[in-house]
Amino acid sequence: MEFRKCAVIGAGTMGAGIAAHMANAGADVVLLDLDGEVAARAVERQVKAGGFMLPGFAERVRTGSTRADMALLADADWIVEAVAERLEIKRALFAEIARFRKPGCVLSSNTSTIPLRDLVEGMDPVLAGDVLIAHFFNPPRQMRLLELVSGPRTDRRTVARLRRFIDVALGKSIVVCNDTPGFIANRIGCFWLAAGLGEALRLGIDVETADAVMGRPFGLPRTGVFGLYDLIGIDLMPGLIRSLQANLPADDAIQAYDAEPALVTSMLERGLTGRKGDGGFYRMGAGRGTRDVLDLSSGAYRDPRPAPVPDAEPRRLMAGTDLEGRYAWAVMSRTLAYAAALVPEIADRPDQVDEAMRLGYGWTHGPFELIDRIGAEWLSGRLAEDGQAVPSLLRAASTGGVYRVAGGAREVLLPGKRGAVHARLGPAEGVIALPALRLARRPVWSNEAASLWDLDDGVGLFAFHTKLNVFTMPLIDAVHRVVAEVPRHFDALVVGNDGPVFSAGADLKAMLALSERNDRAGLEAFLQAGLRAFEALAGAPFPVVGAVGALAVGGGCEFLLHAHRIVAHAEARIGLVEAQVGLLPGWGGVAAWLARHQAAGLDAGAAASATLRAVVQGATWPGAFSAQAAHLLRPDDRIVMNADRLIGDARAATLALRPGFRPPTVPDLNLPSRAVLDRVVDDLAPSLAPHDRVIAGALADVLSGDGRPVSMAELTARVTGCFLDLALTEPTRARMRQMIATGKPLRN
């Protein structure tokens, strides 16, 4: 890792969050503020807020004061400035940093409003060559977007070095922005918010209705406009909009909206700053789970009114003549036209704008993707009828759309001096994008549950596609088939997908139906089919790498435990959660996890106790680092920070395993006496529901022994019998019914 030591100056929410995420990436970090105690408390807050992927990562951060500890910057590879948004403060700080930084150390600003050209004006050319803007979004751990701005004085090698670290080590999706006020996401997002508030006040629409319109119909977050104002802070929004207005020309569309309408001034005078204060456009009501709503006319709070989400496609909604339709048109027509008019001013390509809005503001579809959904020709015509200017890029999109598929690849419309033309979009080096793969190729084979794809160099990709990727019988059959099919086409296999769920486990509906019929034989057949499929995968004569980017629980976790290697995104959630539905992991998960505990050096009692405790509690580990600490992931499993690189890194892992590969031998397991496990059950008992105590006792039986080695097959056979006994009980059926109906566990 080229950037081994990083530093952040400014220990506010953003600065401390950036420092925490740098520590997540494995860097040693210095966090400085005017007062060293402020920096120390900021680290403590990040631990409580979850800024660190493991609490122990906080030990990688050293805090101090800018008054006494600037010398700590001397060996830093990257220094981030995250102080107040005032140009004179930042320039003075850069001059001070220059006294301490080593040659080649990158210096970036986290500014969201000040152009780079203003920051480096009059700066020493050597220093200016290493200065750029790297704008994180809050919270830095979770928000993937990073806007990167360089200028004509920035050294290209500096940009390339930092991009690589931000991409691979920090896991950010980098959007390259031009050096303009607000860059991309805040330029468009602040306009959308200003228009959303201004048009609501003009039209007299209420808060609930406005947020219902500015939500699901357009694929925007459910906060809508007013909920997002409350989240950002009503005290902060006027300043952001004023900053843009001050730095943009008089004819920019954002100048049409008041940065601080009289209503907002009145709210601020009353201390209504949003969620962080006593309320905003919404506030928690007196009744539990209710919230009051601000009346935009009177400024007083009132009870919420029903606001059904408009059941219409964006175009039909915008064409409506009712209040909802007029509001949708007023806000979104101006926002989409604004975005179209800003390319290539703020970014060279429309796809950069779309990615910034998806990742920075949580839009399902970026502005240009929305334009294609609505229809560029229709939108251009309506804008002209409405007396609004029609941007040239939008007019050009009227004939073929902003995006199109040609030659097995996605293309985007690019503005040019001789007119707009479509150009091919491709993934970055080392990235395997499954949507692009699906456009370019046909699967080697596919059925209703899964498909097998060619990743080149003798590596296949096995992707599930049942609902939530649960293991139905067709998917279990597909696992059997892929084990037989791979040697005909490949000599290594990646298992993964690009969805929000790797696998939510076994087909719970099918198991409940068998249980309610008291069909023990049917349940056992289903259990054995999955177990044989997973064992066949574990014994395959070719390397199998599981690529888990999101949720892998229950049977999905057990599947991964049978892979020869796991490559996991750092934010993947993994766990054996079967106890939540009244069951035990039935596909070898208990034995596999026990084996990993013992391989990590735990003795028989400690390994069995840790396995029992975790299985009975049915926990999901909230990230790959915590799953590795719990021995669900092995020390040689790989954790990837950038989800876009997951499949590519998993493919590289298969290639590394391939030379001389042999499936691993299956170890025998040592089991402690029942007395050891009884102590664990007694310790857990006060926190367990009645049926959990039954599960704990049953698992203690399974995991207890007389000290002789037990094969994994024998231990799994014990689990199978216990699983079947539990599955046919009414408390387990009640848990399964509740989980299917609500997605929430029943504590019975």
C-alpha cells in the first residue's frame, strides 16, 4: 500500500469520519484539530457511531493539536484538509502544512464549494502539483461517492497515485469532476432541493404530498425534499445554496430560488434545524411512532395527513394537471433540464453525472437515466411549450436517447463541437461488471435458478437468480450440475452476483409446508439434497471462490463455508441465523464453523463454546472484518473494500489457487464434555426466549463428546437429526410463519 500513513486536519464529523475510514483501509492515521482533546473525543464518537469497521481499528488513529503536533505530518503520504469552508482559513493552513510535508505527499481538500483554482492561486508550483480536491460524502464509511477535482497545475502522476488508493483501498467510486462550484452532486442536488422547496411554497402543496411525489415515482429516496432538508440541517442548507449563488453567474437557474425563504428564517429563529434539533419540516409527535408536520402556510405543526404515493410513471405524473402533477413538472422538468445544460461544464459525460447522483443522493436513476425513462423528445417538447430553454444535449438525445445498447455494449451520448455522438462505456481496469457481461455474452448454460458465465482464462462464474437467491430445489440441482459441468468448460469457478443479497438461505416456505404436513421424510430429503450439493462443491477438483458482496445468511453462509476461498466486500453481512426460525444450520455449517474455530487455535472446549453461543444467538456479523474475527472467514480469505472489484478480485483468487490445486482434506473435530457446554447454556439462559433454550440444549447435545475425534460427517449427521426434531415442533413453525410474513424473528 503506497499510502501507509495518512493525516486529516479538522476533527469535525466529516474529518473524523474520513480518518476512521482511512484506518479501515489499514493506514496509520493522524487526526489533528485546534484542540487535541477535540480530536480524541471525535475518535470516540466514531467508535460509537460505527465509523470504524472494527472498534480496534481506532488504535490506528493518533490524535493531536495543530498548535503543537504539526510535526506528525512529516512522514504522511496523504494529508486531507477538512476545516471550515472559508478560503482564507484553508490557504493559511496549506501554507503551514507546506513547512512540514515531505516531497510527494499529496494534499487534498474536502471542500464541497470552493474551486481548486482559488485554493492554489499564488501557491508554490511544487506544492500546487500535489494539491487537488477529494470530496467525500457523509458518512465517509458508508457513502461510496468521492468527487475528484484536479487542475492544470496538478501533477498527473499525483492524480493517478491517489486514484488508485481511493479506489482499491478506500473502496470509493470516483467521479471525476470539472473545477466548478459545487462540483456535480451538490450542484444538481442543491438545485433540486431549492426548487423542491420553492415550488412547494409557490403552488401551496403540503409537505407530505410533496415528499410522496418527490420519492418513489422518480426512484428518489423516501425522504423526498423536506425529509432531506431535515436530514442535512435546515441551518446548513441556506449557506450551501448561497455559496453556489455567489459563485455562479447571474443567469444560472439556481438564482431563481430564494436560499432562505421567510418560512425558513422563521423556523431557524424558533430553533427548528431539522433532525439534530427540536424538529424541522417534521418532528416526532407526542404519540409513539408518530410525527407532526409543519404547515407551510401557517408555520405551525399539525397532525400528518394521508399522502398516497402517486401511482404513475414519471412521464404520466409530470403530464398531470392536478396539484401533484404540476408540482412534479415544476421541480423535475427544471432539475433535468438543469442537469442536461451542465454537461460538459461540470463533467465531460452524462454517466458521470448519473453516478454522482445515484451514489451521492441515493437516486435510483440519475438525471440522464430519468430523461431516457421519461422520453427526451417528449421532455424537450414540453419544456419548449412551457417557455423553458431546451439544452442542446437534451435536444440531441431526442433521436436516440442518452444511453443505448450497440454491439453488445452500453453507449452514452457525449457532447462535441460537431454535435453529440454516442461512445462506448466500459468498466475500469480490473473491474468485472456483470451488467456489461450480460450484454456482451450469453451464458454457458442457464435455468430458472442459476446461470454459468465465462470470465475468460478458464474461469467460470456461477450466479444465482432465485428470489433473494434462496436455495430452492432447482437451485440445489443447479449446484450439482455446475460441479459436473465446470470441468467441460473451465478449471476454476467464482460464485457470486451483483445484487443486494448473495443468498438469504434455504427455501423457508418449502420447509414450512413440509413441516405443517409432518413430512419428516420430505424434510430430510430436502436437507440431504442441499448437503450433498455443498459437499460436492467442497470436494470439487477445481478451485471454488465465493464472492460475497452483500447479505449471506443461513444456507447462504453455509454455502460460503464450503468454498475453497471467500472474497468478501468489507460491508458484507454474514451469519448462521437459523435459530431465528427455530432451526439449526442443516447444511454442514455447524461442523465447518467449529473446524474454523479449532484451526484458529482454540481448544475443544473454547471452540465448541464459541460455536454454540454464536449459533444459538443467530447473529449476523455486520461486516467482513467482524466475520473474520469470528472465524467465519479464514485468515487467508480476502476482504475487498470496493464492491465494484469483487468479482474481478475473486477471479484473481481462483487463478492464484489453480496451480497444483487439490481439494482440502476434511479434518476431524474434538468435542468437549457436556459439562463445558452446560455452563455456556446456563450463561446464555437469562437472555434467551423459551424456544431458544430448547435449541441451546439440543445443540449442546450435538457438540458434546468424550474427547475422541469425531468426523465432520458424524457431527453433521447429529445436526440433521436435531434439525428434523426441531422442524416438526409448533414453536419452530410459528417462527417460520412470522419470518415469512414480516421478515422479523419471533421470540417465543
